[in-house]
Amino acid sequence: MSNDKPDSVTNPAAKLWGGRFSEATDAFVERFTASVTFDQRMALEDIQGSLAHAQMLSEVGVLSGDEYHQIADGLKEIAVEIEAGDFPWSVQLEDVHMNIEARLTERIGATGKKLHTGRSRNDQVATDIRLWLRGRIDRIGAELTRLQTGLVDLAEREADTIMPGFTHLQSAQPVTFGHHLLAWNAMLSRDFERLMDCRKRVNRSPLGAAALAGTSYPIDRARTAELLGFDAPTENSLDSVSDRDFAIEFCAFTALLLTHLSRASEELVLWASSQFDFIDLPDRFCTGSSIMPQKKNPDVPELVRGKTGRVNGHLIALLTLMKSQPLAYNKDNQEDKEPLFDAADTALDCLRAFADMVPALKAKKENMLAAAAKGFSTATDLADYLVRKGIAFRDAHEIVGQSVSFAIEQQKDLAELSLEQLQQFSADIGADVFEVLTLEGSVAARNHIGGTAPDQVRAACAQARMQIEGRH
Ligand code: ARG
């Protein structure tokens, strides 16, 4: 079963570019080369670009005022038709650009044929992608901000909650849960900066580059750039129609963002397990098992972790797409859209999942505290205590190592040893040692910028909030 019509059934004159062709396009080739099934997502941006182009053409006298108004009215009606889902998309018309242009002529007559004056689909498509991507960047930025706001609020609520900090996934030193959450926020802040940096390079207008060399009409590129809200026109016409580095940068952003969300997901999955049992993920973010009645699976973080592979793939797809293309436009570039669209959709969905889920996380504080108390997590504090008593750090390290080894034999934690037992390893240990062996004392002592002390976490939350609110 295939959709193929018999070859060459279409009339070459039906194509907008049919003039020099004597034979109709092969039906398979028509389908193979068409992009309308996916690039129709940029239909409204295509119309926006056409409106600006037509307005500029009328301002410089290439179109009359009357022609411009006919074109603008026709395009606006087409936009309504598209939004209502009534537009007759046709694969024979190849892509979104030619579908809309042909429809315009169908609706307003011969004047519609003037719209393409002084431009090419090459600068048109580059403009559409940039407009579409800019819109997505702004939505993604807003969702990232929503996630960060929820994260910082949670961090503040959990500023005093003690949990084990890990290196090598082995209990290392106690930290506060708020501090851990702010580590996620720090990653996301850099992602936001990267996104905004990428936006600067996306937000330039390639319109006027035409097919590759520019156009002989007296166009005003700065005017179309201004009408479309771009910061400025792009520079070189050959580069303008060919490079997709702005899309690659965006995919690099999504790959890093998802890498960060995936790391956080991995932690959520671990913490939700009965072995860790640090958090409760609300039921609405989990699913059950069809065979094991007891199960509550953390599907949402697992899926976010899994989707990282897909956006990483899109980044590689675009890099590979670009790598051997000679200047200027090549049809290869039609392959840029599906990876780019999917990278943007995936990033937005994953951010939404996280922004909804994070504020609903419940910390199981007693379990976190009990886990932090295990594993000799205050051993470094004991070494630092000995240093304050005048012992060199390397000697202190050795003394604490012996104490830990003794405690393991006794099946006790350091704080559970008696003063006499501790003094076997150093006569400098006094009764005040038990203050530093507590978890609260340990975290409170790390009281400097970037440290885990509850006061520092609260200060860092205030700082993070100012930074987030400084975004417009
Ligand atoms: N559908 C094409 C794309 O996505 C539009 C540009 C086509 N240009 C051309 N010269 N065939 O890239």
C-alpha cells in the first residue's frame, strides 16, 4: 500500500517554478522533496515575514499602496484560515512558503504574484525559522524561570534540612537539602544565560539576502528587520541564507539543559527508591505497574532522563547536516526543521514537567537526617577540630582515620564513642569535640559564600531570587 500516484500525473505548469520544466515531477520525488507536512508549523511566521516584506516594498515604491493592502488583507485572511484548520495544504506545492503564496494568488488574483518580488524562499525560510525559534526561546525562558522560582522557594523551605552530601555516591559530608537544590538552580541559571545569549544571534533578519547574492530592488533591510522585531539585519547575504549555526546553538542549549534535568532526574529516582527513601513524589507524577501492585514508579523523571538522548541526537543531526555544505543554500537545510522543532518541544515539555513537580516534592526529613548520621560524615569536622588544636592537617587526617577504623570495629558512629575512647588517638581531644561531631554543627560551620550553612542557603536564595526577578 502506498500513496504514490502514477508518475508524472501532475501538470508542470501547476508549480510556482514550473516554467522551465517540460515534464511533471515524479510523484515519489514530489513527496520526497516536500516539507509542507512539517514546515506548516511556521505558517504564521511565514505570513508575518511576508507582511513585513510587502510593507517595506510599498514603502520603497516597488509595490503600490493598493497592491500592498490587497496582499496584506489576503495574508491576514489566510492566517485566519490556517488557525481555523481550514487551509488546503498541498504536497504538490512542496512547502509552507509556496502553499501560502499560491493561496494568496487564488484569493486576491494577479497581485498575489507580486509578493515574491525581491526575495527568495532561501531568505524567506531563514527568516521564518528565526521568528519561530525566537518565539520558542521566549516560552522556554519563561518556563525555565517558573521552574527556578519553584526551586528557590523549596530551597528556602529546606534551608535547615540536613541530608548526606555525596562524592562517588558515597556519603561524604552532611549538607542541607536547600543547598543541594540550589546546586540545581545554579546549573539552570547558566542555562538561562546561554539561552539569552543564543537569542541575540537568532534575532537578526536575513530578509533581503534573497536567493544568495541580494537583490537589485531598492529594498530596505533595516526596515523589515525593525518591522519583525529583529535587532538588525544579518551581514553577509551568502551566510544569511545558508548557515544554521543559530539553530545548532539552540540545540546545544537544549542538550545542556536536558543534561542538567537528567542529572536532577537521576537523583529524584534514587531518592524516591525505598533504599534511599528521601522524598515522596506525589502520585500524579508517577505510574503503577500492571503486574506488581506495590509499585509506584517515578516515570516523569525517568522520561526526562530518557529524553536527553533524543535532544543530544538532534544536536548531532544539525552539526552533521551543516558540516560539508558549500555556500550558499542547499536543500540539505530542509532537514534542519524536524530536529529543531523536536528539540524545542522536548525542552519545553521537560521544563513544564519539572516546574510542576518540584514544588510538590516532599522531603522525608527524618530519613535524610538518619542517612546523614551514618557513614562518618563528620570525620572531616573532627580533623578540622584537631587542626584548630595545633595539629597539622595530615597528622589530623591520620588520627581521624584510626578513630573511624576503631568506631567501625565497635559498630558505632564517631559521636557515639566516649571521650576516653577518642582520646586514645589524640590527647588534644577535649569534651568540646562533641559539638563538631554533630550534623548541625558540621553544616553551620561551612558559613561562607557558596557554603552549605543554613544562613548561607537563605542568603543564596535571596540572591537567586533577585537574579530571577531581574529578568524581564
Ligand atoms: N522548504 C525549503 C527549506 O526548508 C525552503 C527553501 C527552498 N529553497 C530552494 N531553493 N529550494 O529549506
